[in-house]
Amino acid sequence: MLASLGTMPELARQLSGLGGCTHPVRLDGHRTEYAVDTTTGEIGRTLHHLDSTALPAGQLLVRCNNRRATRCPACAETYRRGTYHLITAGLRGGKGTSDQVATHPRVFATFTAPGFGPVHNRRSDGRPCRCGARHDENDSTLGTPLDPDRYDYVAAVLWNAHAGHLWRRFSIYLRREIAKRAGLTQRAFRDHARVSFAKVAEYQKRGAVHFHAVIRIDGPEGGDTSPPAWATAELLTDAIQAAATAARVEGPTVDGRAHIFAFGRQLDVRTIRSADFDDGQELTERAVASYIAKYATKGAETATGTLDRPLKFLAELAQARISDHAGRMIRVAWTLGARPELAELRLRAWAHMLGFRGHFSTKSRRYSTTLGALRTARADWRRAQVAAVVEPGPTETTLVLSHWAFAGTGLSRAEAWLAASLEPAPGTEGEPTA
């Protein structure tokens, strides 16, 4: 039908501009660019006009930009590449970050969750699991409790809900511990050094959140300034271990039981550019950035299966393809979410995330560039490739007036069929990986 209407080439061009996005946002409206005389302020000729009704799809289609690979693989890949560049810039410079950061003390740290009960696992010493079996790495029972009825599901859900707060508490303690080792007060520390970091959250198979982080010591003004001579990777490692051990967050009291949350005992801190990563291979900037970016597009579905969106009703679980363990965690989160004293945790809204409500990837302000800056750079590049035929004169500037209204999401069956056969237009699939 599309071919008979003569819109196939135009529609194909519009769809290819989505870069493979399968759930675009549909907008109704218009956008007009006018030339404005910079000497008189007078609005003059129309440089360009776009009306959604004149587009082949009948609406403006905008990428969904969802970071989850289970929702939109193309947008998730763009997000992964953006995260890769963000992490890499903070390790070796570029994207507006000084190359000097490559000489600063840097470590890669993993912070795990505490235990909530014995689970099926693969022992590093080759011995069988406590259940007596030697599990394959793809065994679906890995991470599930040996005795579900005795597993502390309440603490597991509340841990996820407080994990972000615990990280913030750790970051405060870390600055204190570094200052202590440098013989400085906390106030004086700010005049000598700054701690920068970028982290990503990951779900373990048991459904508990843990964090991977790049942590760096800079000079007082950030990556552009050299850190003091006392700032070493060894000092940073020691301070991280002390801060992670000391950090505590008080949780709620549930059924007469008080909860206090801390990181698990398995804290792993490794110096970047050392041979203590992946069976003796050197821990390089590229390896760290790739490792962290891999988790940027994942959510709780790593532990739950296919559930990647909020629940409106608990009965929806019956249609979800999830494990019994994940189902129990979601039900516990839903039940706890009904308690008035836990309302601020919004556990029902975040039940599909097993209680975790923090951002999956975060960074300190001076670590490197931002994902927003990378998106802007991509948009500027695309606009430069499709420059307006009519350009403003030397004494003119441009006034843009637009109005857009949300009209829905997704593609029609015909559009989806056509989009699946297209190659993304150059520049729409995100920045090339360096």
C-alpha cells in the first residue's frame, strides 16, 4: 500500500533517520526558522518550515533513547557507546577532558551486597556448591537460595532500596579517609585535591545490586590540575577499603527488626594499568571502559528475566517470564510498598527493579564529559550534514519557533516491516567507538 501511494522512498528515508530505534516517540506539530536582521531586530524571510502532516509517516518520529537493550537495542547501543566514551574520557582524556588525567592515581573498584542467605554458586576453588552439584555457568539456579523459605527477602529488597544512599555515604567517608592519610583536615583537603568517580550499578544473579566504579584523585580544580605528590594509587586503595568498611546506612524497622546496611565483605580494588585483572592481563583504560559500558544498558531483567517496566497490578506477574526467586522479591517489594512508614521508598513503583530506585550510571561533576554533551555533539554533527538550503545572510541570525505535542509511541506494522529492512542513516547510530 505504501508503494502504491508513492511514499515508500520518502518513508524509508524518514525511518532510516531513526538509527534503528524500534519504539520512537511520535509528535504532532511544526517548526519554522526565520531570518532576523541583527541591526533592526526585524523578523524577515522564512528559512525553513517543517510540518508533521507533510512528513511521510504523518508525524515527526524521534528516537526513544531508552538505555535498556530489552526495550530498544539500537538506542541502548548508542547509550552504551556514550557511556564508553564518558568513562574513557575520564581515564585518558578527550571530549573536553584534559589528557593529564591519564597520569593521575586511578583504581577500578567493585562493591558487593551483603549476604541474605546461602545461594547456589560456582566456587572459585573448584569444589561443588553446598547443594552438592557443580553448576554450569549458564545454570538457571545460580544465585537462587538454597532454602527460599529461610532467605531474607525483606532485607534483600530493602538493601536495593538503600544502596544508592550507601554509595553517597561511602563517597563522603572516602574524602575523609584520604584527607586523614594525607595529614589534612577535611576543609584543607579541598585546597589540595579532589576525588572524581564514575560508577555503574549491576544486578548479581541473586537480584542484589552492586557497584563498579572508576575512582580518581585529581588536583583541587579537577582533571586539569595535578594531584599532590602524596596522592598514590596505594593510598587511594587503602582509603577506599577503610571508607567501604565504615560506611553504614540505617534502614527502617520492619516487624520489630531494625535494619542497618553496609557493603559486603567482597570488596575488590584494582589499580588501572596493572597486571591484576582477568588472569594477569593488564587492566587498561579500554578494558575498564568496555566493562562498565557493558552494564549500562542492563536493568533488573539480568536477574528477573523479561520484566523491564513498572507493574500496575501484582497480577501482571502471572504473565511475566521470571524465576520464582525474582517473583518472590517482587512480591515482597509490593507488600512492603503498602506500608505507610515505607512510603518514601516507593517500593511498588520500583518493584520491577527489586526495590532499587537509583540511577544505573552516575559520575561526579568533574570526572569527564556528560552524556548530554555527547548527545548534543551528535545532533550538531547531523545538522551539519543536512545544512539548510537557505542560509541567513552576514547581518542575520535565526529565530526558531516550534510547537510539538505528544501523539504516541512505536511504529505501525508497515513501518516496522520497512524499518527492519533498512540500514541506519550515517551518523544516526551514535558516535563510532574509538
